[in-house]
Amino acid sequence: MRSLTPALGALLSTLVLAGSAAAKSPLEPADLVIWGGPIHTGVEARPEAQAVAVRGGRIAYVGDRKGAQTQVGPATRVIDLKGAALFPGFTDAHAHLRGVGERELSLNLEGAKSAAEAMQRVKAYLAARKPTGPVWGRGWIETGWPEGRFLERGDIDPIAPDQPVLLVRADGHALVANTAALKAAGIDGTTKAPEGGEILKDKDGRLTGMLVDNAMSLVAGLQRPPSEADKREAYAAAFKVEAAYGWTGVHNMSVDWADVALLENLAAKGQAPLRVYNAVDAAEAGPLFEGGPRSSPDGRITTRAVKLYADGALGSRGAALFEPYQDAHSTTGLIRTPPEEMKAAMRKAYASGIQVATHAIGDRGNAVVLDLYEQVFAETPPNVRRMAPRWRIEHAQIIRPADIPRFSKDAVIASMQPSHAIGDLHFAPARLGDARLDGAYAWESLLKSGAVVVGGSDAPVERGDPLIEFYAAVARKDLSGFSTPAWRPAEALSRAEALKLFTSSAAFARFAEDELGTIEVGKRADLSGFSADLMTIPAEDIPKARAVLTVVDGQVVYEKP
């Protein structure tokens, strides 16, 4: 082979040098760099970092501060955490987004410490707003009230003798109607409750005004359907609240089909700052079964699940139990949706590649759902199994210990809300008795069995603060620090386990583990910053922290002033 001419050799040397220089040249500057506090990546191999850089909505660098400094250019925004802690974006894996907004805009009875205080709020609302027509409110819960009972129509009648007033319990599974509302709905002592519902009466057989679960449908006609403008206002309020709490995403439960297009439209207009994963109400899921999973172009709004209801709630004694309630021997709760009806919807979902998320709280309710899932899995021909189902049970609160391993065996996700355990500890032992507490709010037992557990808040049933949820998971005490040895303290989670509930496991539960859930190069830049390091501070201090930064797709959607 002939040797290179001097001219050609010089040219090749120049090209090699140029190539080396290009290889060593700095990358395009980052859009956003965050440092100045502990950064928990959620990645086992490298759980902590000093800095994160974001480019084009995705994580471009995770490492030490020196390396991040090379990513900073003239237009880069640099955020100093000033000691606050950064985490993968927290996702509320079970909430009712529009309901959160409606709570902010309507008569809110959340936090009322007695029936008397709740009535004072109603009286003040009526005096200030002077509303016409039926008045709806929500948020009361009798747990810890000195009256020791549900609200009754007799509480409301003196305040509103002629105007219908209906107040929904915090869990959304019961309401109290005053006499005017009962009359307007045509409900009297002879009215029969629909299947899956109850009309409560006192010891003398008179209506108390309480309607449980499906019986609430009897007064549905008294509520004006929200207009599109009402819905937009509610979603705007909800986005503002959720972003300020530090949530970057929400698994949005029991969604009206019309709201899917509305949310996609909000995303198209840049008015959906959080990532929303919709589970459509089963009664309206026909178009979803026909069309299959869908997503907005920017990925902010994904609709891939259907929501079913097996039973009611524990607080209103609607949760379906195998044995009678310890404090009400006449009832074992109720199955809200006939099993064959649920099974028909499940079959359609399986064939369409749609995830199923079924509400089940009692031990019987959970067993019924597990049985149905197993039947559908066994009956569905392999050629129509278009996905790994990742079907879910929402709440999974009371489970027979023998049924716990079935979640792992059947690959069923337990979608649980830790704050339910710190509220329910004040009445659940009385409802269930001690023996049934062995499978109650059994987060650690489910994890040890191999199940995937994800965490949510069930807002507006609960406040919806991720710090309360995180605290509940690791402390298993109420916000005052109270608990008892009988409340199965071994079911509390480690900090690392709790973090997964709201990050990587929540991503898995919506089929997005390759895009979300950890701070890794290439993933979407969804990040949550809190004023204290949740992984190290005393548990009792966790609820005292506050969100300081919420980032979605590399865009700052909330920053504490």
C-alpha cells in the first residue's frame, strides 16, 4: 500500500482533530438545572444525587454539581433548593380530580369537628350566598364527633325548613337530606331502597334522612348537572390545588366520558399543568371499549382504564363483609354492582386492552373482585390478550389474610390510600372487631407477598396532601400521633417503600414505568420538591413540611413564593 501524500495526511489529521474536538465539545445547555439540596432518584443503584439537568422536557443529567455546572448556559434557569429535597414526581394514584375542584368551589364541610359545627357552616353558607334551589355540600364525617352519630335531617330542618339541602359524607358513599329534599324527591317511609343501597330509619321507623350508596340515586334529580363552564372552573381549581401540594400527576377515577374530551381540550390549550390518567366510569365506558386506549398528543391526558364499584364504604357500613359488622349485627354491607354485570364489563375491557380498576373495601368485596378477575383471565382466549392487564383493586382496605397472596399470584395491583388508615383507626376496630384487623390496611403484608402496591389519597374524600399520605404510610398513626398496639403497627412501611407507592409503582400502574417514576436520564422531567427531606426527618415532622416545587415535563407548574 502506498504511503499517504503529505497533503492528504495533513487533511486527514485535520479531520481527526476536528472530530475529536466535536466529541469533546459541550452539549447544548440545559433548560433547567436544580441543585442545592438532597435529591432522591428512586433508583436503587444510585439513590441520591446532587443535581439534575433538564433539556426538552426530559432529564438530561443526574449527578454531582460539578457535572451539572457544565450544562448551564446563558438561558438556563437554575433553581437552588436551599436545603429542600427533590424527588421523582409524586403521583396521586387515586383521586377524583373534578371533585377536588368542586370541593374548593362549594359548601365544604371538611374538618367540621361536630354536627353542630357542620350546621353552623351550612347556616353561614346559606346566609352569605342566599342560593336558590337545592343546596349541595360535602365533606362531613362523624368520626370523633361528640354526637357520636351520622348527621340527620333533624339537624338541617331548623336551618332550612323549606329549601332542599343535601350533604354528602366525605367518602361519597352516603348523604343526609333534609325533610324538604326528601319531599322534593318523593321519598317517604314506604320508599324502597334500590339494590345496592339503603334508606336509614331510626328505631321508630322514621326516616333519618341518610341515604347510603345506590340509594343516593333517588335524589340525583335534585342536582343540576354541571355545565361545561362549571367543569372547566372545577378542573382549573383542582389543578391549582394539586400542583401546590406537589403532585405532578393524578390517576383520575370515575370520570364522565364527556370529561375525557374536555381534559384533552384543556391540554391542547396548555391549561392542563398536571399529568392525568383517566379511569372512566363503567356506565359511560362504551366508547372506550370500542376505541381502545387514547392519549392527548402531548401525553398529558391518557385514558386507558374503566372504574367499577363492587361495594360501599366502611364508614357508612356499605363495605361488603363475610360476617356481620361488629357494631351492627343486622348487616354485612352490600354489593353495589351485580357480579355478572361487573364480569361483562371486565370481559369487554380485557378484549379492548383496557385496564380495570374496581372499588372494593370489605373482605367480601375484595374476594368477589379477585374471583371475577380470575374467571375473566381464565376465560379469555390467548389471542385476544393484547396486554399485561395490570388490573387493580381500588382501596383493598379489608382483606382476608388468605386472600392477600392472590394479589401477587394474579398480578393484581393494590391501589391503596394510606390516609384512610389514620382516619379509620378511630372507628374501624368497632366496625370490624380485632380479628379482621389482621388484613386491614395491610400494606406491608401485600408488599411482602410480592404484590404491587400504589398510593393515592382518594381526594376529595381525604384532604389530598401527599405529605399526609407519606406520613400515614410510614407512621400508621393519626396526625396527633395517636395509635394503638392493636392497629397492627407492623404494617407500616419503610421510607423507601413509601416513596415507591407514589413514584415508581404509580408509574407502573399506568403503564409508564419507562417514562416516569424515577429520576433517570431520558425520562420525562416530572419532579416534586418538598421543604424537608422526607427520607430522614422524624416521622411526626413529615406533615409539617410543604411543597416548594412542582415540575412537569420540565416546566415549573408551582413554585412556593
